[in-house]
Amino acid sequence: MRTAAADWRALGTTVRLVVTDPALLDSCNLLLARHLAEVDAACSRFRDDSELTALDTAAGRPTRVSPLLAEALAVALRAAEATDGAVDPTVGSALDAIGYDRDFTLVGEDDRPVALRLRRVPGWRRVRLDRATGTVTVPEGVRLDLGATAKAWAADRAAATLARAAGCGVLVSLGGDTAVAGEVPADGWQLRVQDVTGPVGPPPAQGSYDTVALRHGGLATSGTTARRWRRGGHDLHHIVDPRTGLPVRTPWRTVSVSAATCADANAASTAALVKGEGAPRWLTRLGLPARLVRQDGLILTTPGWPTSARAEVAA
């Protein structure tokens, strides 16, 4: 089966679209660009005109939001509940405090010192989403961040929408978080899973990757080495531990998970970093195939993760 692909950038990350009908690539790409622009306008923490930013000034009053933002918030709150709070959308102020208060391409250019303070984030249970009225209530002083769920949810939504509209197979990857829908290539969607690299931290071991076949659902990778920066002598990264409000200290540098949706996979991979040594047991209990890379490069997998090249990952 012939496929066609397009690569570009949006939402502060890489975008990859693959379709099983090359004649439909351009039209699918236009639909994807429109979808991601809508997601950015609704969910961005870095845009003064986004719906999410508007909640910062709501002073604890119920605020009507678009169906798109309501859906994104529902996914974030569901992820928080499923991970026992390890993934929490109320980390916005904690991220601002460690310097991640703008698009990541600009974070490294800022050399202002930061004061690292140990403080638990407000907690997702304080956010009230009423789907019936389309309103959300965020306590005054609480800033939301949907970084742990929004891009993966956007990939799920886009893949399903494009496959339905085009009638072909679609793969959407946002920053490596991948969702597939529609017709499946004969060998499945072939994905390379490897360590996430960045400007700071150890490089991945040579040849340290797996090639897996994804037929449905999604696959996501979270790590502490790609979005990383130095500020005031501190090495910092974007995975915040809700219990401390600081970058998580974890034995894992990369965790990849396959699940029924990319949003579920990304929530689990991020939560695994926060859960630390207990992550493999937690992922196994949930029946989620995963690949965990320790800080020293040692690779562990959970049941269901493929052990041979081109093997299928069970989502």
C-alpha cells in the first residue's frame, strides 16, 4: 500500500501526517492545519487571547467555554483521576515558576534566575467542569496547563476526523505522540520508538530503539531530556511532580506507552515518570504495554510490548 506524508510544525512541536491515499494528502493536511489552529486558540497557555488563558482572570467564577475546550478539559481531568493525580492540569503556576512560561523555543533564551520552592500544586479536584452547562470553574490563583494531554488528545481527534472525512487510513503524530485511524497498512503503521534527546542530558545509546507495528489506538513517549533547560545553575525540565511543584526526580529518562487512545498513552507515560520505581508495576496492573529507559540506558518493558522488530504492539 502506498502512503504519503507531510511534516511541519504547530502547537510548538513537530507535526507528521501520513495517509494511505496519496491523492488525499493535501486536503487532509489543510483539515489538520485548521484543527490544530482551533486547538491552539482554545488550549494554549502561551497565547494571551486563548480560551485557557482567559480562565486566569475569571476569579473563581463559572465561565462558559467552547465545546472544544470543554472536551480538552474533560480529557485532562479524566487523566488526573486515572493516574491518581500524577498528571494534574493545575501545574500551570509551577511551570511558570521554573521558567516554562512561554513557547519552549524561547525558554532557553531567558537567563533570569528562578527560585525553586517546594509546594504541592492546587490539585485537579478543585476544578469544576459542568458539561451540561458548558462551564468551568477554576479557583482564583490556579493556572491550568494542558500540556500532558492536549497534544495527544488533538492527535486522536484529528486522526479520527480525517479518516472519517477522507475514507482512508490516517496517522497523526504531534511531537511523537501518535494516533491512527481508518484503513491500516498491511504491516501496520511502522513506528520507531527511541529515547527522546535534547540539548542537555545523556544521549541515547547507539541503536537503542524498537520498531513496532501499530494497528489502532495510540502510542506516546514522555521524557525528561528533550524539553530541558538551565536557569540559575539549575538543570530543569517540563515534567512537574504535582506533589512538589518541581521538576520530577525519576529513575526513567524516557517512557513509551501504547493504549486505546493516544491521550491515554500520553497520560500513562507522563504518570510513569512521576511514579518512579513503581511505574512498571503500575503499568502492568493496567495492562498497558510500555518501554521504560532508565537514566543509565537500561531498558525495561512490560507485558505486551513487542520483543522483535516489526512486531505488533497490543493497545
